[in-house]
Amino acid sequence: MGPYNYDCPASILDLLGPPGNEYAAQWREHCRQRLALTTRRKPAPGDMLVLAEPLTFTDGQCERSFRVVQSGRKTILRRVSDGVGVKISKLMSRAWTIVPPPAAQSTP
């Protein structure tokens, strides 16, 4: 049995020697995967955020796509389907991508 949290900093992982067993190797790989997710840039206002897997909210709505908006000093997510503001726990640890906004077409 070993550690079960995967939030070891990269600076510590880099200091460790070769893993002593398969569990240690898997734990280090999980830590590296989590670091890859949490070191991405944070979504900025205007971004369209798409989750890898849909979330079901307490109102029964199931959604994958969210618009990032600025509300005063806070940055919030709004569901694309109905515009309702939502909070997604542990967002930076989840798998998601940012879809760039469509390029504005210039008129001649």
C-alpha cells in the first residue's frame, strides 16, 4: 500500500529515483497526468470550454459545452444550451478543451 493522492509536485517527482514496484510507477504516472491537466492555461472570458464527458447538473440538464464570461470580478461558466451560470468543481483537474471562437469574416 502506498500514497493514494496524486498531487505530488513535479519538483519532488523529479528528485525520486527509479520506482521500487509497479504501484510506485503507476502512482508517479498518475501524478504526472494530473500535473499535465492542472498546468494548462485557465479559461479566459470569451472562450468556449468543452468537457471530455458531459456533466449532469442538479436541475437535470446534461451539458458538455460552456461559454466563459466575466461577471464583475469573477469569471464564470454559462451553459451553452440555456445560458445558466454554473460552477464546476475541480475544473482544472478535469479533461477539457478550449474551442477557439469563429474568425470574424471581413467584408470587402
